[in-house]
Amino acid sequence: ILAWVNAGKPSVKIPGSQIDAVTTPRQPGSTLKPFLYALALEQGWTAATMINDAPLAEAVGTGMHSYNNYSRRYYGKLSLREALGNSLNIPAIRTIQFVGTEAFLHRLHQLGMTSLTAAADHYGDGLALGNGAITLLELVQAYTVLANNGSFRPVKVLRDMPSVDATTMFSSQINSIITDILSDPEARRLEFGNGLRLPVQTAIKTGTSSDYRDAWTVGFNYKYTVGVWLGNLDQQPMSHVSGASGPSLILRAVFAELNRYAYTQALYVNPNLVKVNICRNTGQRATDDCPSRIEWFVPGTVPELKKPVKITQPLRLRQPTHNLQLAMDPRIPDKHEAFALILSDAELVADSIEWLIDDEVIGTTDISVRQFLWSVTRGKHTAQARLVGSEEVTPKVPFYVK
């Protein structure tokens, strides 16, 4: 560690001024996402895997929780590269559901985030969005793994402290792909434009916690890793200060000074990675009829020609969720109240979709329309969807309207 800085000077007259913010646990926002996507790459995904960025609601107890992207915009199906580069929340939730919360939490512990002391079910899918609390020191320690080609070695506070043997956290090939995404201005253009581009190739990740209580930026180049946190130690929200608008400016200034008189070089890329031209819209091998781009692949994971890279999911209703409790709005006439039945993102092979309430067909939609508005009636109900042509049917979902 070359620098450890807290803003301001300690004073008994300034509340919290003697607290070391570097070692104070705070919610890290989106800064944990690179490690989540690295796990997904370990489990068979690629940087070209397509993830659906569409509104997502999940059951929480007997209610529903809706996930949103920071900008409240949705981009449909996009690649893992774009999902991580633009720090989109909904693809991250879909990714942790693929990886598993326990596996993700275990890897974060291995990376040194010991402040995450609760069980995996306490954090749930929200762990992907940083609903736990860690310290800036722990976060920077974890990013040194990405900066050191996937190897973990505890940081040293003193130069003469004995070195510890490195432990491999991520393969060099997977680490190179994550690093390449974090340093790719094109990958983040949808949400960030060119605001995080630095003169020297630098991998950067920002994070913002709920209500702007915490703003983070972490970055590394070929030689240095830098982490910046902004916030109020009394947990009060800041005035719309995000990771991209606040600490990133400090990080930019720090790297400008570090690079002022230094020889610079590009970030390491594992020479065994395979570079392939792929279709932007599908993640498949490029053809003449689709816009294309270059992507890196671990050997053995390159998609076969015309074979889509897909996330397969079982056929189910995404809404309602099991034992959901709905309440009719007294301000709206009963005949005007409606509730959307929504089918999951599973691949469908059928002519149309039949929608059923209490085992009776209430409507039919084209195969491309995955939802149906049902005129709400009070009482206990079950909901299903059936594919006409294949006769595949979703499990019954019980729910209640009062």
C-alpha cells in the first residue's frame, strides 16, 4: 500500500472526523459485479453470452420486488460484455441466479471480504448489487486480484512485511476477459458514454448504493490499483453523487499523477485467448446479414457457427409468483382493475399461448406476446400458461386477491 488517505483533518469539533473510512464497512453498489461475471465465465458462459435486460420482479415473502437499472432504461438482449461494461442491474440479477448466491458469497470471502458475515440467504440475489457491507480496503484488495492476473496475495502495509505465496482466484484467461471488459470504452458506451475513458489503458468499475449513500470507483492499470469512496459517515444520502460523477474524478486525477513521469503499457491479455468475429445481436458466429464485432473466448468455448449462445430456463410464470397476495385498489372501479400474467424468458416452440385462471382459458396471445392482462376478481386463484402446438404447460401458481 503506497497511499492511505482520509479527507480532512481529525478534529474533536467535526463528528466522525477521527473515523477511518478506509476500514469502515459500507455498501459497495455495483463494484462486486466483475467477480460475479468471472464466476459465470468459470461455469460456462462467455463474454458473448446473451442476457435479457428487461423489467424483472421477484417474490419477496408474499409480495413482489422489482429490480431496475440505475438509469431506468432497458436494452433487451445484450452480451455479458455489455451487461458488465454498462453495470446493468437486471442482467446481474439473472447472472447471480445462474451462479448461485452461496457460490458468489464464498468467492467474495476468498477474495478477502470478511465483513460479509451473514449467510447467503440473508443477502439473496441482492448480493449482486452490493446489498452487503464491505470496506474500501477489502474492495481494493479484491481488485488487486484482477490487476495481478487472477492471483490473490494479501496487501502489505509495510515494505518489509514478509510476502505470502499467491493463490489463484481466477484463471489467467478468465481474468484477462474481465479486465478487457472493464477497460473497454465501447462496452460501457450505453450508460457511460466516454466519461470513464482515461489516456492510458485502465480498467475501471464504479458503484453507487441506494439513495446515494455511497459512491465508489476502483481502477487499475499495468502497475497500480486505486480505490475511492465518497459518502457521509452518518449514513446520510449525498446530493445525487454517483460513482461515475464523484469518485471517478478523483481516481482520474490520481492516475494522471501516477502516470505523469512513468513508462506506461497496456494491460495483460492471455495469449491463449481466441479472437472471433461474432454477431452483435445474437452472440453467434458472425454472418453476412448481421452487424459484427470481435470477442475474446477461452479455448473450447467459441460458439459453433449459427449455434446460439443462450440462457436456457424452464417454462414457468414469472408473474404471479407463488402465494402472491394482491389487493384491489378502492379508488378504481372493479371492472377496470387488471393484473398482468407474465411468462418466463424460456425458448418457446409453439403456435400460440393460452392463459388459464382456475383451469379455465381466459385468453390466447401470439407466441411473441408473453403476457396477458387478466380482469381481476377477488378470492383464491391459480394461474397457468399453455403452449398451443406443443401442449407444454407451466406449473400452477396459487395466488390470492383481496
